Amino acid sequence: MAFEGLASKLQDTIKKLKGKGKLSEKDIKEAMREVKLALLEADVNFKVVKSFINRVTEKCSGSEVLQSLTPGQSVIKIVNEELTRLMGGTESRIAYSDSGITVLMLVGLQGAGKTTMCGKLALYLRKKNKKPLLVAADIYRPAAIKQLQVVGKQIDIPVFAMGDKTNPVDIVKASIEHAKANANNVVIIDTAGRLHIDEELMEELKSIKSSVKPNEILLVVDSMTGQDAVNVADSFNGSLDISGVILTKLDGDTRGGAALSIREITGKPIKFVGLGEKMNDIEVFHPERMASRILGMGDILSLIEKAQPAIDEKEAKELGSRMLTQEFNFEDFLSAMNQMKKLGPLTKIIEMIPGFNSKQLEGIDLSQSEKEMSKVEAIINSMTQRERKNPSLISASPSRKRRIANGSGVTVQQVNKLLKDFENMNKMTKQMKSMQKSSKKGLFGKFPF
């Protein structure tokens, strides 16, 4: 999980502060030492750490905090504010063209995930009612053009290509004309990367920039490379004056040093982050939300945003109503599972919940939980429609259980367990309905109060 190590250490430090009724300057100093070590271990740039600690210490050492009735909460508020400031303060939006076509130029080294990110960004923008065009301007890397075409076909977004014998500047110029002719209002250019920064690469990128004057130059960097990512960002910014950064593979970066250093070092915002391998695994970077996640304060806004397009509100209400009226069956259960799966992996959902601490999951294999859910889905899919709507048919028939077990690749015991769990769930909802009725009547109605 993103920031796992850092989040765990910072949350432990905060917990100690919250447990104290009063704080002394010695307490603050000790806490800041722990925060400093946590940030350095997370591969945050040393200068950034030093500046951050100085600002937090100065604010925490004032009489307002030390003499506060809730000093621990005051320190948390300050750390949260400074973490948010460190990562940019507020989200940075794409600078769309006021008239005509918006040109987004993606740059970066090989291996950062630039071509895939072009596709993710195009898909994200289409959901925002834009009409994007992908441009294959990497003529050097073997199969780079083909890769972009495959990505485009996967998400049903057009790709403009002129082969690997044409100059990239000519390709980009022609792509703008193609976009005008085909009513595409966003052009996303996949430029050539290199294994390392070199003058030849930079000159070509400068020529493309000069020829099409992009609205945004977005640097794609691999967050798992830590300080190297920050150094790459600094070099590209010095040569191209980038407008923002896209961090890839943030879901696999347990440290988070790049995300916490890039803004401070380059002065340029992180605009998007890649959080998985699927084409829709892209998120706008919200500094305040990320700071909340790191400190275990959750990220309910992002969870709601994920849920809104993924979950059918009408269907969710109907499922809730059926549960309370004892009409809930295996067809409903399967529908509920499919709605939950749209939100993404359990690990991503859990870290958005307030109060979450990664230590709580130590020893728990969430991938196992997801495998168990897949087994349940397979069992239900092996039932007939009549059996799904009337689970009691299965409970009373050993032959049905054997058929379902064979069809789903599980044991009869596992089928029995699912039936038992489902029965218990229905009993619980029955109790909930009974409590709901009691509360409507008034639990104390029979007493003469």
C-alpha cells in the first residue's frame, strides 16, 4: 500500500502524543525526532525533511499548543496542514485551451509507464466528456507505436501514427491537423523516452514543445524509484519547464519519498497518480486527502467519488430494502458483490477508512479474502436461477450440493458453509428489522414516563 511504512510510524508517534494530557517542549522534540526518522526512512529528500521539521516544530512549540486542553490534537492538525502544504496544498487541474485543441505532452524516461499512462489519461478525460486523440511520437523504442495502438484499441480511443521513419516533430504537427479534422478536442502526445537523460532526448522534446506549444508538459515518473524520481523531475523541469508530474506505481510504493519531495524540489505540482495496472487506475492527486490517509484520518471524499459512478444507487436501495423484508436471496447477494468489486481491491478501500492503521492488517492476507469472494461467486454461479432465488432447495438436497460443488471446483463442506453464513446473515437482518419496528413504536411506550 502507498505510504505504508511512513503512515504506520507517523500514526504511532501521533498516538503517543494523543495519550498525554499535557505536552512539554521535550515531548515535541522527541516526537519531531521520530517524525524526522520516519520521513528519511521513507526516502524523502533530506533538505525537504529538514525544512518540514523546522516548520512543524516552530508551530508546535508555541504556547497555544503547549497550553491547549487538547495539545495532541493541535499537533496532529499542524502536521496534517504541513504535509498537505508539502505536497502542493490543493489539487492542480489540467489547463485546458480556452479555444481550440488542448495539447498534453507526456515526457519521461523509459520504464516509467508513460505509454500506458497516455491511455489512462485519455480514458479519464473521455469520462469528463472530452474527445481525446492519442499520438504515437516515440519512433525509437521497438514496438512503442504498436503498444500505444493496442492501448487505444483496448479503451476505444483513436491513435494517430505515421510509422517510425517520420520525424517526431512532423508527426506531432500532422496530429494537430488530424485532430481538427476529426473534432478531437484533446491531443495526448506519447513522446520518446530514454534509459537515462541525455542532450539528444532533450533537444527533440524542446523541438516538439516549440512546434505545437502544448498546454501542459506532464512528466511521468516511477514513484518506486524514490530520490531518483525527484532527480529526474528536477532535470526535466530545468530543460523543459514542465507544468506538472504524474506519479506511476504509487500503489506499490510503501515509502512515498517521491510524492513528498517532488513539489518542494521542483515547485511543480503532482497532477495525477497511477494506482494499479487497470486502465481506470488513475486518480487526480489531492494533497489534503493524501495527507489524511497518511495520518490515518481516512479519505471519505475519494471513497464517495469512487462509489458514485461505480454503484447503481437505485439497485443499492432495492438490495437494502430486500434485505430488511427477508426477500434477499443469492441473486441479490451476487449483485451486491459485483457492486463492491467495482470499487477496486479491498486494500485500496480499507486505507480510505478513517482510523485505519496498516498495522491492523499485519498477518492478514487481503488477497486471500478476495480469493474467498471469488469462490463464493463461483458457487453462486453454479446454482440454477431457481436455486438462487430459493436457497432452501439446496439445503434440503445433498445431490444439489454435490452438483454445485463440482461445478464451482469446491467441496460440499464449502457449499454448506456458504449456506450457513447466508442463513445467519438473514437472521441478523430479521433482528435489525425487529429493532427498527421497536424504535418506530417507541421502546419506552409502555412505561408511563
